[in-house]
Amino acid sequence: MSDLKFDNRFLRDLPGDPREGGGVRQVHGAAWSRVDPAPVRAPRVLAVSREMLSTLGLDERDAADPAFAEVFGGNALLPGMQPYASNYGGHQFGHWAGQLGDGRAITLGETVNAAGERWELQLKGAGPTPYSRTADGRAVLRSSIREFLCSEAMHHLGVPTTRALSLVATGEDVVRDMFYDGHAAPEPGAVVCRVAPSFMRFGHFELPPSRGDAPLLRALVDFCIRRDFPHIDADSPNAVSNWFGEICERTAVMVGHWMRVGFVHGVMNTDNMSVLGLTIDYGPYGWIDDYDPDWTPNTTDAQRRRYRFGQQPAVAYWNLGRLASALAALDPDVAPLQAGLARFVEAYEQAERDNAVRKLGLGRFREGDVELMEALLAWMRGAEVDMTLFFRGLIDVDPAAPDLAPLHDAFYDEAKREAGEPALREWLGRYAARVADVDPARRRGQMREANPRYVLRNYLAQQVIDRATAGDASGIEELLDVMRRPYDDQPGREAYAQRRPDWARHMAGCSMLSCSS
Ligand code: AMP
Ligand code: MG
């Protein structure tokens, strides 16, 4: 573990806060504040990602070393680590919120592996920072398990995401009011080490211009291009527009994947949007069970449902608009930024075409394919049908001579299944005509690669959380192991690929989550 090499460019190349340590404050003219993780009583490793260990040049022996729990629980530093919290702002639920920053995340440093890849190691729940505002800088076990598992599950699903190296129990309680109803209670605390090439967010670029600080904005943009987008010539007059256009494109690709796999982020505030187009900040996220584009798991957003499943592409576009407005402080000519936003629209349309073709196994795109998918989704919405099970079952339906048995398990409501059958048969007729000249084996193969059999259903994660809270953490790596091969049928693991059980329908943690974490 002590072989990890660090090269901390964010600290070296960007201006920092002259004051060190915690103490809540407004930080002007600086991108970061030096602050060490606050020690915890009894750090204990609950789970690690072996893929992430190996990417960093570590192995399971390192993870078993007591020093690993000390470092990734926040009690010790390796040579070369220089912990800091970064400074950013953001639009929350449509409103400018001012300075937010890493209130409970502390970056340990940027490690460079043998392949020359740069990976930032960041502890979440590591204690107070200048950006903690009124909160404690800590994280509870339940939300940490959710972040650990979903980061890795998304990676295995092929969705761009930040990663997770480890989950460490702190041996300390954290007090939370889970439903903001005056019932605060102690819960076990934990620290996740998350990993990404960069944790820079839209909000990093929004904060300086909100304070009239164009030089800091310029420095951040220049830094981000040079470190994270090295293929863009930072000295070219088009650097900013090329960079922004690529952010737009990557964001469209990311959201396209969310829509493909049925992921609802839950809190798409601009401080939770990565400029690398990575899914970031796993909070009250959820997975679609019965297909409902109006669904959001986030109880804090239950009224307006701003961040509901079907709204995610539009919200991503709105968020990019906020980033564009921030960047306009650098150059009064906004045409290049508008061109960037147009790249989002184009890339998202492409993602919709890809999703239709791949999820339905259509071979190559033809006019009308997106409409074919939209017709199916409209039907699914009324039929109360499980998104994951339906698409997976559709693989085994012969559209030319449909036997609907493979779809049977996907329905939540028998009456709706019967009522929906004529319309489904009609749609299958259109589908049969479309795939008439597609080789059936090709159709099935294409579908198998785009429609996961296993997703991190909310209730599955909650069962693991309940077990871990009761003292048995082994379910975390068990579930992670299922999620390693989400597109494969895994004999013996059928229990992980079932409809949400009825008891979970309205249960806290399974269908409803608050931001309290
Ligand atoms: P989130 O809703 O998790 O994206 O958090 C929004 C802001 O609140 C970010 O600046 C977080 O760092 C901060 N924050 C959330 N939870 C805590 C906490 N327990 N302690 C300190 N800051 C927090
Ligand atoms: Mg956040």
C-alpha cells in the first residue's frame, strides 16, 4: 500500500485557502482548503472492490492489513497524501444555493498507477471541513453501503460512474433524523473511499463567477482541460467551447445509460453533476421496478418530482445551461456555448436511437425505431410491468408467433396484465414486422447485452443494509458479486432477479429515501 504514488495536481496547480483545518467559513479566491480527516474510534473494513484494488495496484492482502482500515477510515495518511476539501457551489432544486463544497468528503490525493492513470482517492464521511455548514461531516452506514454498491454495480453495467474502493465502519454512531420528522436517532457510521479521475462538478465552475471572480474561473477551466481533457489543446482559442461541448456530449451519454438501465439519480443538483460525465453522489437514488417515468425515490422531492425518472434528460440539459451561463463570464460571445448545448441534444437523440436498437435487438437503426420503443414504453406505463424483467423476458418471445409466457413474471397486477394483453399483441405485430429480416440469434444477442438481468433493486440493497446493521456485513460483497455480471444468467441466483416483493412497495429504503444520510 505504501507503494502508491501521489501527484496532487489539484493542490499544486490551483489556488488554495490560506487557512488550514475545519471551521465553517466562506472561502473566496480558492479552489480548496487543507483539512485532515477526523479520526474514528474503531475502523473496520466491511467491503472492498477487488477490481478497484487491482486498478490501483493493490490486492486483497493490502485490504486485510490493519493499516488499510486506518488509512481508509481516516485515521492515518500514506506518504504523499495531502488531504483537502474542494470548494464549489450549485443550483439545488432549481435555485442558486451559493457555496456548498465538500462538506463531508475529503480528498486524500491523486494517485498515479503503473499504467499512468490518475485516480483521485476521496473519503466520504471523513469529518468536518470548512464546507460542512451546519452538518457533522459524517455519513451513516446505510447510505455508505448504498454508495459503495451502486458505484460498482453501475461500473459493471457499463454506465459511466465514480467508483468505490472500500467501505469502512467507523465504530461510532451518527445521529440522523431519517424522515425529517423530529425523530433523530443514532445510527452506525461509515466511510466510503470513492475513486475517480476527477471529482470536479458543474458547481466548481459556477461558484467563482457568482462572486465576480473571473480569474479563478479561468484557472479552474484551464486546469480541468489540461488535467482531465488532455486531448483538447488548452491553448487554442476554441478550447473552452470544445471542452464544454464534450461535457454536453458526455452528459447525454451518461443519462442515456441511466434511461437504458432504469436508474433514477434522485438529486440532480448541479453540485452533483460531474464534468467528466460520470454518475456521482449516490444519495436517494433508486431503480425502476414497475415502469413509471414519473417515479422518484427521493421523498424530499416527492411534491414537485423535479428529478423523476422521465425528466432526467431535460434536467441534465437545464443543468448544462447553468454551466454555460457560468462560463459566459469568460467570453461575451455565447454562440459557442449554444453550439455545445446543441451537442447535448444531438448526442441524446443518438442515445435514444441506440437504446431503441439495442434494447429491442433491431440490428441497425432505421427510421421509426424510436417511435416503436416509445409505443412500447407508453404501454408499459399503463400495464404496471417490471422494466428489467420485461425487457429480459422479451428476449425469449418470438415476435412472429408470440407466446407471452416469458413475460408472465414481469407483471405486478394480474388484472392490468389481462387488460393490457390485446395492446401488447398489437405492438408485437409491429415489432415482428420490424425484426422480420433480423437474424433471431442476433436479435437476442444484442438484447442480452443491453438489458441487464440483475440491477441493484432498492429492496435488495435494503436487505443487505438490514443485515449489516444487525452485524453481518457479508451480504455486501455477496450482492456486489451478483452485480459483477449483470447481463449473464447466473444459475442459483434467481432470487436476485425477481420482481420487487409486495412488502417493499411502500417501505422506507425500498421505495422511499430521504436525503438524510
Ligand atoms: P448532497 O445533497 O449530498 O449533494 O449535499 C449537498 C451539500 O451538503 C454538499 O456540500 C455536501 O458536502 C453537504 N453535506 C451533505 N451532508 C453533509 C454532512 N453530513 N456533513 C457536512 N456536509 C454535508
Ligand atoms: Mg453532493
